[in-house]
Amino acid sequence: MTGPSTSMPVAGLVPTPHREHEHADLLVRNAKVFTGDPDRPAARAVAIRDGRVAALGDDHDLAHLVGPGTKVVDALGRRVIPGLNDSHLHVIRGGLNYVLELRWDGVRSLRHALAMLREQAGRTPKGQWIRVVGGWTAEQFAERRMPTVAELNAAAPDTPVFVLHLYQSALMNRAAVQAAGFTRDTPDPRGGQIVRGRDGEPNGVLLAAPSALILYSTLAKAPALDEADKRTSTRHFLRELNRFGLTSAVDAAGGFQNFPGNYATVVDLARSGELTLRIAYHLFPQTAGQELADLKRWTEMVKPGDGDEWLRLNGAGENLTWAAADFENFSEPRPELAADYETQFESAVRLLLENGWGFRLHATYDETISRDLAVFEKLAAEGLFPGGNRWLFDHAETVSADSLDRIGALGGALSVQNRMSFQGAAFLDRYGAEAAAHTPPVRAMLDRGLTVAAGTDATRVSSYNPWVALHWLVTGRTVGGTALYPAGNLIDRATALGLYTRGGAELTGEQDVKGVLREGCYGDLAILSDDYLTVPEAVIPDIESVLTVVGGRIVYATAEYEGLDEAVPPVSPEWSPVAHFGGYRSGAQQAVSVAEAVAESEQHRRWRVARGSAPGRTPSFVDPCFEH
């Protein structure tokens, strides 16, 4: 690494005459380092050379590693942690669309959200859509309600607006309904509903009933970016993830993410050395009825481990066959899967294992997990489980104790996400507090010694902000403050951080080089704005990184470190919502009065009570207009 010998004023460190190859490329000093390594849990300084941790210790222990080319960063007493690793993030798909999306992540009032929408409508060119695509819930707003279609029409009368709400529904203004081509004659797709008014015309509400495919297929009708802007969009999304201390992610693939076409942008960035996040990716069959053909073709093209430390194939999933996937819309009853899905599912699993492929499986409910495990146990009798290939269940919100034991016996792992941060209230309404108290049973997973990793499932339901997920793991509360879990299903902060660092590394077989700060491991770390281990719980979701390092490269820097990071091209197109609003909206960024929003919400409630359309009590977070 080139540059001046110090990037911050550092007293008492003088470059030494040692040979240059012994010097560090980067030294972070005056820090409270949480290493994640039980053999050496703390340090004051970290030295990185050739992309890996060269030494840890006190400032004076590492002073001799400072040479003419060493970049020295004074952490100013801040907390330093290993780089975070989201074990279930749709980062590749998210990057291709990031700059097109108006993010309501972190916005604290509907009043402010609608103001953003109104402002964006004024700059969005004809033919383009405004998309609010996940990462928010009505419960986060002071008003405790969703917007109405009428409000969308008022905010953007001529510009198509598509607002996705969790896996449950989407709202479209009049212009978006027309742009999507929905008419009174458009049939409801299987598993979804186009809600209509008394006149039979679509009224702008789409319902997942229970399948979210209606939501995603409608979103896919909006204009896409050209190849150059996809590249810029992905770079800015990766930088946004770096902003929160993320240095790695396991991409879970997903619908409308075709291989190899939709992977071309990250492959190009990897080849040019412009990735700022390490990505391990999966392959997901896109077409029902064609899954086995796709998987067979892929096993002949590539193999897990192909790539390098920046971009590598990890396996198949999160779906292997469409018939085996349950849908996680807690506003709808649990879907009943086909009675015979196991036949095709078994063929897919057998194909993968016989070719040395690991896999991950989307499974929300224990009923699905139990049936999948029966298939695995049948294959275990043939010696295919445990067979040396990494495999895991994703989500597993209602997994039972018996299923956890069976997972352990078959050598499986689990990846949990904070979907309950956003959908917890809907789950409570349907299944009750007793069921919600261990959904998912994270403590029980860990007590059994299972490999568990944490993530977000961003960007379409949860926010990509990892600190929202860590807050959920530690407190058991939704983004609206609803308490879900008793103390027995909570974990301490250090354990939660381990799920977000070592846990993800174990899912990709990189636990010997990633997830801890130890000599020889990747030089991935973050200097935090606030000390995660000691701040009040309420502060955790507002934590950000002030400096993020991946492989010794400073990929994000702010506050005192402004300008030390690598440059990124300007956001393109110029009218992009990200160019004006950025991404996740922290509390400090919002110059809107939440008190005003609360007062407006109370006035709205009284109006509804007077009309007899709402009970005389504080309303739930979902406007009754959208209950179904």
C-alpha cells in the first residue's frame, strides 16, 4: 500500500529502519480490539501486511512494524471488531438495482417517507418508476400504519410508484397499475391476488396469498439499468454495506437471479479488483420443472470453491426445487406443500451430493424441515449424509427440538435472519406469544453445539443494516419495540457478534482465515462509531463503521478518516434516489419531527373511531384497510 507514513497524527511512532518486507502495510493503533479469538480476545493494535493480519498487541509492541510505506490509523480509543459477514444476503441481485431504489430503511415516520416520495417524483424522468423495495415495516413509523394508495397517488400523480411491504403485499399508484398493464381482465396469478374495487378495476393493492411471486414479477416489469450503471450501482451498494462494517457476505441467490447472466457484474468487478466485499455465492434454479436440468448443467460447468478469496462459488440454493419451498408470509396461513414434492427434491439433493456440492435450503416452518430431513435420512442410509459437503437450513423460524437434533446428526448447520424484526407483530397476531417466544429458537440451536450463522435476508424484507439484526438477537425486539422472546432465548452481545463473524465463515469453509482477528487471517476489520459491547441496547441499531478495512484496503472511511478510502464513481443515473437520499436512514440523518407524526397519527385514529371504522384504542401497526 502506498501513501504517507501516517494518515492520522500519531505521537511516539517513528518509522524504523527494518527491511521493507517486514513492515506493515496498515497499522491500526490506540484501539479497543475485540478479536473474536478465545486464545487472545483483546488487543490495542492490529498490523496488516499483504492483506492478512501480521501481528496484534499493544501499541509499543507493534511500533517496529511502521515503515516508510505504512499507513497508520489512530482509532482514538474506539472499538475495533472483525469485519462482519452477513450469512444470507441477496447482495448480487441487490447491487444490480440499488441506485434505482428509494430506501425507507430506518425512516422513522410515514410523513417523512411520503415527503421523500414526493421529492423523488419531481426528479424521476418519464418512463422510470419509483421503487420502495423492502427493508421497512409499518411498525417502524411513528404513525404505526402503512401508506394508502390515495397517498401514493397524491405524492406522485404521474410517476409509477411501487411500494413493497415485506413478503405480504405491494402498493401501486394509478400510474404504476397502468405501467404494469393490469386491467379488470388481468387474471390473478397462482398464489397471489390483484385486489379490485367495486368496479372490477385493480385498486393498486397486490397480495401475496401466500406466494410473493406476484410482487416480484410485477417489480420485474420496471425498467432495468444498462450494464455500465449496473456496475456503478453494485459498487455503491457494496460501499453502503461497508458503511456498516460488512466485509463479507454469503449470497443466497433468489428469484430473477439467473446464472451466469446476472452474475456478470460481480465477476467483472472481481476481475478488475474492485470488489470491496468478499462474496461466496449460490446458484438457484429459476424455472419450475427445469430444476434438475439446471443443477446438472451447473455441476458440469463449475464446482464449489471455484474462484478466490473475493468471489467464490459456495454451492446450490436457497431453493433446489420450487415445489419444496414454503412461503414466509406470516399474514397468511402456513402453505401446504404438495404431497409428493419429495420425489423431485430427493433427486436434486442426490445429484448435488454425488457431485460434491453443498447446498442451502429455504425452510420457514418445521413441517417443511421435518419432511426434508426424512429425505436426508433416507440418503444417509446410503452414506451420502454426512458426506463432507456443507449444507444448511435457512430461516428455520419454527424448527422443533426434534428437528434440531436430526440436523445435528446429519452434520447440518443453520443460518438465521432477523425477519422477525419486521414480521414479528404479524407472527404474534396469527400464532400467539407462546409460539413467538422461540421463533426461531436461537438459544436451543447453540446449546446443541450446532453451527449457527446470522444474517438479514435483505433487501426485500429486512434491512441490510446488520446492527438491526444484532439488536434483535440481543434484545428480542422488533423494529417497533415489540418484545418477542424471554431471556432464555436471548444471547449476549459477544455471542451474537460471533454469529455475524465466525458463523458465516464456517458456512463457507473459511473459518481458518476469516471471522477472527488472528495472525494469518484476513485483514478484515471495522472501527465502530459506538462501542457495541457497552452502549445501551437502544443505541445498537444506530452503530456504523467509521473505517472499514478489507484485506488491508480501506474501503470505507468517514468522520476523522474522511478521504482515506478508495474513490467510487458518482452515482448514475443522476436522478437516482441514492444520489439524493443515500441508503439506510440513520436517526441523525432525519430532520423530521417524530412528535408531529405521532400527533397526526392520533388525529387519524380519532377520525376513524368517530366514523366507527376503528376501535377506540391505539391502532395496531397495520392499517385495518390492509388486514386480510
